[in-house]
Amino acid sequence: MRRMIAYNIIQILFVLVFAPLYSGVLSRFKEIVQSKRGPSIFQPYRDLWKLYHKDEIISDQTTWIFRITPYLVFIAPIFVTVLIPVLTDYPLAFAFMGDMLAAGFFLALAGFFAALAAVDTGNPYGPMGASRTRMVGFLAEPVFMIVFFTVSFVAQSTIPYVVQQQWVASAAAFFSPAHVLLLVAFLMLILAEGGRIPIDNPTGHFELAMIDESKGLEYSGRGAALMKWGGQMKFLVLACVFLNVLLAPWGLASGESIVQILIAVPLILVKILVFAVVLVMIETSLSKLRLFRISEFLGAAFIVSVAAMIVSIFVAV
Amino acid sequence: MHLPVGESLNALCAGLILICAFAIVGTRQVQGVRRFFIMQSILLATSCFLLAWDEHVADLWWLGGITVTAKVILIPWVMERTLAPEFYIRRELSQTINIPSSLLFALLLAVGSELLVGPIASASRNPVIETNLPIGLACLLIGAYSLAARREAIPQLLGILAMENGAFLAGIAIAPTLPLIAELAIAVDVVLIAVIVGLLTRTIEKTMGTTEAAALSELKEETVEWR
């Protein structure tokens, strides 16, 4: 039991440490593909370091919501990390504390408070971005629901550790239409939730066009660092859910010794790296959608997820 | 219950064919509609070959071959030759119902057809029929819907062909050993329709300057300037 808790802490450390690296690698890849040089992959660490050593200024017009939001945004992905398989393919100490719905709930809670905090400041750009985030959020919600229902229908369980074993049970299960369509729908969901390019430009600095970024506009110093780090962790956690739970549990540690956990770290990093390349391909080959086309993008994701559901109900896998 | 890989791949093809049908309804540009139609036909042929391999039916090899030659190569090529300007013009297609509602309607059709023939299909206890029959019917209905919702000749034509793809998908599952001559007749029939409609469209386009069906409800006078 004590060992399981220790592994859980290793998982949390993995997410904490590598989330900025992941975002750095992603932006560097993107710059390289666009034949620019780009900042070092360690730039996000330096940014966080710099922000931690700056003074924090909080407007006296704000309420407690504004103050606690960075901590919530920071903590939510850590809670999710406890529930999902990041490094091991067997359940750790707290895995049965909550299922995938709980994971979605934590992320949604953080998103809810971030939107409230953006409204709290009275800055005109904050509420605008917050309302757009909510728009994307409520369009993404049905997709998440249907994906979740389909997954739990196929695997007969909602615990991510049980779900991941389902797909590799046989080659037929891996190539089953429900699985492939779910992957497509969830990938589109990640693009929308992570504020990536067809929905939102993560590197944009133009306030009027911002969706996801505008929530952190008013934060400075430590608050800004926590918001930023929390956002990076959320994206890494979503990638882990996609790769380890929905795609396949390749590369995860299956034994209980510490060596296997440590071997799993580079393997998972390689897997995430490959995923980063795919993301960069998607991001550089698409352009940002107009705001009112977002509903079509997420509508398409919804259609794909419903098709997955139909097929999974009528084709017993 | 675990299916063999071949049937699972067939089910995957069927799922992707359904997605292509949605994409045909949801795309805004002629070129995109054509691309998705070609993709759908390739998937259909793949499904055909898989079934032929699984059930050792020689006719299905032929049918798959016909699908590839007619729908993947011939029809797109003829359309591109006769109607090139309409393909490369990058404008949004005009529709009676906007795209999000169209997609939702198509979704309803898909769910409805699953509910309608799902019980019948599952009574057959044949996994191929269980997948192909509902999805084939869904594709047929969605094709018919895009025929009604689009107001342009080329997407309407592609809608007819997509309907035929759906019927074909259901057909190869229900009766894989249907006499080849019957299948040939159907296939050739549709190709002929496609060519005729294509040529007609071209003539209309020559005289009217557009293939937008909505614009054809007005009579042409001596000196009307279209666009």
C-alpha cells in the first residue's frame, strides 16, 4: 500500500515536471515546421521561474474567487493524475476513488472558477474570453458525455484502468470501429479543450481573438505562474488520458518494482513526443476557425462520437 | 464477444463510410464533397474485398473491382473533365438548411435507421449483416437527404451516388452471392445515370453559366447576366 502511494507521488511528479517541457517541445516543433528557430524547449521553465520571482498585484476590486482560482487551476490536474494511468497499467492507491467522470468533473470545476475569476476582474477582455470558453465548453460537453458513455458501454466499466485493457484484448477490439471513432472524437475534443489551433491560437497575443488565454490576463507573479503551469498540466493530463486510456497502454509499467516505473518514464515521454508531432501536423495544416465555425467543428466531433456509439451498440465487440 | 479481425475491419470500414456520408452532407465546397465521395467509395470497395476474402465469394472481387474503376476513377474523372470550372471555383455551396442543422438531421436519420432495421439485422445473427444493413440504410437516407438539402447539381449528383453506395453496402452483406449480372446491371445503371446527369449539368452550365439549381427556377431571357 505504501509503495502504491509512493508510485502515485511519482506520477504526480512526472506530470508536474514534464508539463512545461511538453508545452516547450510543442511550441519548438511548431516553430521548426514553420521554418523558424523558436525558443528553447526549456523556455516554459524559465518563464515559470521568472513569474515566481515577481511581485503579484491583485486589484482591490476583486473578490476571493480571483485569489483562489490559480490554486484550483493548479490542483485540479493533480487530482486527475491520481485517478488515471500515467505510468502504470495497474491501479494505484487512489485509483478507485473516482472514475473518468470524476476526472472530467475536476477539470470542469477548474474551468468554471477560471471563467468566474475572469469576470471578477472587470477587465473587458476577461469576460469576453470567459464567455467564449464557456461556449466552447458547452459544445464540447455532449461530445465528452457520449465518448464517456460509449467507453463505459464497451468496457463495462468507468474506471480508466479497466477501460485501457479493453482495447488491447485482441486485434479485433483494437481495430473495432467504436475504438477508432472514439479516438477521432476525443482528439477533436482535446484540440478544443486545450485551446489548440482550429479552435484557438495558443500563441496569440491579440486580446480580441483570445479564447483560452484571456482567462489569465489579469494575473501577475505567482498567480500567473500557477495558471500557466496548471494549463500546461491539464493539457498533459488530457494527452495521457488519450494515449494511455483510449489509444492503448503501450509502454506502461506492468510490474510492481521501482525499476519498471523508472523505465516507463522515458517510454511514456517518447509516446507523448510522437503525439506532439501529430498535434503539430494538425496545427500547422489547419487555420484557426472563425468563432461561429467552432460549433461546426465540435458538431462534427459530436457526430463522430454518436457514430461510435451507434456502431458500438449494434456491433458487439 | 470478440469478432474475427476481418469482420472487425469490415465494421471499421462501415463506420468510416457512415462518417463519409456525414461529411458529404457537412462540407461546404464542391471539391470537398467529391473528395469524401471518393473516400467513401474506396472504403466500400475495401469492405467488398474483405467480405470476398472472408467468405470466398468470387463475385465480390468483381464488384469491388467495378466499384473502384467506376466510382473512384471513372466518375470523378468524367466529372472533372466536363465540369472543371465548377470544381475549382472556391465558393460555398448554397443549401436550403444550414450545415449544423443538416448534420443533426442526418444524425437523426442514422439513429432512426439503426432503430428501424437493427432488430431485423440482429435476428440474422450474422455480424456482417448486423453492421452493414443499418449503416447502409443510414447512408442511403443521408444521401437522399443531401439530395434534398443541396441546391446545386453536382452535390445532388454525388448525393445520388452516395445513396447507391449505401444500398451497395447493405446489398453485399445481405446477398453476397446475388447473380453478378444483377449487380452489374445496377452498377452500370447508376454509372449511366451519373454520366447523363453530368452531361445535362454541363449543358445547363453552358447556357446558364451556373449549376446552382436554385438559380434555374427563373426563366432565361435574351440578355440575362449571370454573375
